[in-house]
Amino acid sequence: MSSASSRPTASSPSGSPDATPDANAAPILALDAVTKRFGGLPAVDDLSFAVRPGEVLGIIGPNGAGKSTLIGLIGGALAPTSGVITYAGRAIADLPPHRRAHLGIARTFQIAQPFVGLDVRDNVIVGALFGRRGLRRPEAARVADEVLERVHLTHKAMLKGDQLTVADRKRLEMARALATNPRLLLLDEVMAGLTPTEVAQAVELIRAINRDGVTVLVVEHIMRAIKGVSDRILVLHHGRKIAEDLPDEVLADPKVIEAYLGERYARQRAAEREGAATSAATGAATSAADADTDAAEEPEWKGGLA
């Protein structure tokens, strides 16, 4: 999707392209007891967490867990039923999306939404004009060209948005968001539908964006990708937070395994690990038998949680 050596397009408040998140820094984003209800049903339920400047926070959870609703709440497409959302020390729950964009919050959409009447370059120019720098059109065009080069869409700059493949529409979503010069980038399943090679390119692009000083919140279902790009992972289930920790810790958590694969599988995994600790030979035999039994009924990405 891109090369890390491409020219940066976002500001670098950290001052270092490889700076790690400062655990003592004030959060750039914080949610406090945020709830969003639709017709009385909670899509996000009493959710609290914080994101440090320069961090990549991965958000995972089964379908219907509330992940895209969360992106909508932070980006401004949705208003919380209750709770407080703070960005850079400022409460933003009452601000419309365009005001949040001017403050430095940019997002992509799970279903790519290009301006179909505009070519790819003009799509990105709109993002540059709409962002927090207050650019005139010539400056916005220059930024658009830099961003298109970064996401490898320069050769398709004159195509209309509806002429792009799924992968290229994902690149365009990313390019349009980057052109706004965000401090906080919200990515909603930008790797869905991509080939393994395209996923690897997307992961490298996210890492490069983060090295430039942009804080990233990424929603994704591809476990190996989310593990490889995230500093921490937060897990949602039925709108509630059930885990938040380092990637290896979260993906080994029985509650997370149960949320994705069911209580039966979680009990089996726990029994396998206990058996392996007691008797390596017995544990190995049990694991092999369980793998044969469960292979036909578990998702292909089961191994991503191991």
C-alpha cells in the first residue's frame, strides 16, 4: 500500500519519527462512561478508555460489538446518549464532524465512500481543503500529490472514484484522511477485503504514519495485522470493554477467546494449557485431538488469537 520512505504529510509533535508513546503524557483522547443507545439497546455501553499521544490502539471484537459505532462517536457522526468524550483536553461530544476535523481528527469508513463525480486527485484535494491547515487550492493540490504518492495512487489520480478496485478505494480513503493533516486518525477496517500482500502494505503504511507523530485508533478483524501494528488492544463485546492490554496478553485472554469462539472452545483451551503444564506428552496428544475435532467448526483466523 505504501513505503515508509515516502515523504511525511502529517505533523510530528513527538519530534522523533520513532518516538514511543509517553506513558505519563496526558491522553490525546479519553472516553468516560460513554454509552450510545439505539431504540433503548446499547451499542456502546459505559465505555471508558484513554489513548496516549503517539500510540496505536487496536480495537477488536466480534461482529456487532460496537466498534464502528465507537468510531462514529469519536468522529462526530453519532452523538453519545451519555458520557464524556475528550480530545486534547477539550470535551467534543457536542461538536459536529467538521469541527472535529478542523481540530485534527480524521477517519476512514468501513465501506469506502469516494466522491464518485470527482477524480482521485480531487477527492484528496477536498480532504486537504477541509483539514486543519486552512490551505488554498494550489497548496491543497500539492499536499494531495504528496499523499497520493505515499499511498501508491499517483498513477490512478485521474480516474473517477467509482472506477477503483476495492483495494484502491481503501487507499483513497486513507489518502483523503491523511490530507487533512490529522493528529488522531481513526481507521475503520481499512484492511478488510485485501490480499495478504495488500494487508502487509497497509500495516507498513500505518506504522509509517504513526512514526510521523500521528496517533492511530484502528478497528480491524485481521488478527495478525492488528497484533503487528498495535501498541495496545482493546476488546469490545456487546458494547462493553472486556479486555485492554498488550497484544499478546489480550489475544491469550480466555474472555477474548470466548467472545470470538464461544465458551466451549475457551474451556477446551484452558484445559489444554493445564494439561500441558502437568504432562507435556498428554497435553500434546490432547491438543492434536482437539484440533482435529474443531477444525471444521472454527473460523479460519482462529490461529490469530493463539
